[in-house]
Amino acid sequence: MLKTFSIFALFVLSAYTSSSFGESVRPQKIYFDTVKRIARDGYYSESHYVTTSDGYILEVNRIPNGRSQEGGSVSKKPVVLLMHGLQGSSISYITLGPEYSLGYLLADAGFDVWMGNCRGALNSRNHVSLDPDRDILKFFDYTFEDVATKDLPAIIDYILGETKQEKLHYVGHSQGGTAFLVLNSVLPEYNDKISAADLLAGVGYMRHFPNVMLKAFAISTNVIFNFAVRIGNIEILGPNSDENSNCKNSDDPEAECAIQSISDYMSQLLASHEMIAGASLKQYAHYGQNIRDRSFRRWNYGAIKNLAKYGSINPPSYDIRRISINTIMHYTVGDDLLHERDVLNMAKDMPNCEVRRVAKDSFSHTDFVGANDSRALVSDFVVERLKKLYL
């Protein structure tokens, strides 16, 4: 059991408003003052709060102007939405500072920059009726499909309403790319609300998942997830993670302490890294199912529940052939979570997609938002592409 959970810890480590789209709702708990962080870097910003159709209150951060420019009224500019990866947050796009962060580079280039935070991440750990600490099993009962089909529509519709624009440009890293693929496959009407997209190591197809060890242990995905649900521990690295350890009094202390050690180990390892944020274990389990099944499909409930929910014993695959948006998939051969062949196959299936290989073989999955050379290798290209498209 401990060996299985140790491998799962590595999997965790590797992955690195308006009510009903209208009226603004302020969350009860604020864990990080993003406005102050952005102001420290010399930019004006705003925090907006968007409520999803199922009641999650999401913080969305806006940088409407370039560095040292005053806030207030914002002239109509091309709008860009940046979505983070799993265990990330909007901070992913500003963590490298004004000289290297994509969020700041786009603002300086003349774009109206919006940065989303999916449910469960930092200041999106709020709900109209559920308490994430008291109602943990209900609050964290979501996968990346919920991020795609509930969070993204709420955020996109809110931004377009606020800016009086018809479309926006989308940039998604890792799970941010997954959410883009799922959204526009399941809700194809959103193809008309996104003018173009750049996916940075956007995870989708997993037929050739490159990490051999994780692929082998993905077989245990359901066992790990079901055990975690049984003991009520399905949030990964939440703000109270240090307070949740009760393994000495647990009915199964070895397994309980093994799960606790995952959060403790990651907290210590990433203590100096601002990008880390909370997430649901079910998000990881959904990826684990797809790794195990070499697929890109919906949550697998098991044959009987699948038949009742989907009308088939297997969950349906996401049909990315429905995505007509002008998309560039940026990828690297140094990525141990996304294989080049899967990227090429996705681009082949999408009617308006091209690929761009990062010109550094050692560039990693998290380097897209976490390495200084991401500016020279990725961000400058994205900024210039957007300038050609919109300015």
C-alpha cells in the first residue's frame, strides 16, 4: 500500500462575478491578495468574482494596462484569458515577475489580460452554500470536466460581458489546455466565443503517455481514489493541509499517514514556489483513468453507472474534431506528461490546429510558466502572434 501511495505522490508532484453569469458575489475567504502582489510588480489590477452554475465562486484577476499605467477606465483592447494548470492558479502567469511572466508581457503589449482561477484553487475555494472544510466530499467532488464545462463558460461569459467584446483569445497551460479541449468538444457553441488559442503543453490524448512508472501505477487509480473518499481526504494541498493529520488515531494509520505524507512532502518541496495551489484528488484520478485506459474521455463510473449516465458501458471520448478554433499547440520533447505523438495526433484531428515544438529538448512540462527562458522560447512568440492577430 505504501509503495502505491509513494508512486502516486510522484504523480501529484509531476502535474504541477457573477451569479448565473451575472451578479457579482464576494467570497467569504481570501487566502492570497493577488492585487497587492501585482501592485508590488508595478501594475494596476482588479479582482472579479464569478459564480458558476453549480455555485462555485471563482476569483478572476484582471490586468487591463501595462506597467506603471494608472487604472480606472480601460480603453477597448483585445482580450486574453490565461488559464492555469492542475495545482496552479492565476499566479502561474505572474510568478516570474515583470520581465518574464506572460501575463505582464501581454499587458505591456497592449492587451486586456484576464487570469482565471478554477474551483478549489486559492481564492476560488468558495461556494454559495458549501463549506470546503466542513463539506469536503461534496465541495471537492469534481474533475477537469467540471472545470471545462462549468468554470470556463462562467468565466468567459463574464469577461465578454464586462468588456463588451464578442470573442477573446485563450491561453491554457497543462490542465488549462485540457479544459479548452473538453469545453469546445462538449459545448461547441464556445467555438464562436474564442477567436484563437495557444495551448502550452495542453494535455489531452494519452495513448502514448511517456512516464512509464506513472503509467504502470495508474492501474491503481480507482483504489487510491476510493480509499481517499472513504477517509474523507480528497483535497490536495489545501490551506489547512497541515492541520488535517490525524493518522495516529486513524483506523488505518499506515494508509492515512501515507496520504498525509504526500501533502507534507509537496508542501516542503514547493514552499518557495508561489504557483502551487489546492486541487481535488478527483482531478488527478480522472487523468489517472485516462492514462490507464490510453484514452481521452469522460469520468469512468464503472459499467453499470456508465450505462445509466452515458448510455454505454464505457465513458464517451471527447470529440476534439468539433473544435474549429485557430489553435497552436506548443509542446516539448522533454515533457514527461505529454508525448509528442499525442500532440501530433490531436493536431491532426482538429481541423484548424498546428503544432510548435519548443527549441530546447530539456524544456519541461512546468517550464512553460516556471522557467525564465520560457520568455525566449515560448512567451515572446505568443505575444508576437497575438499582436499580428489583433493589433
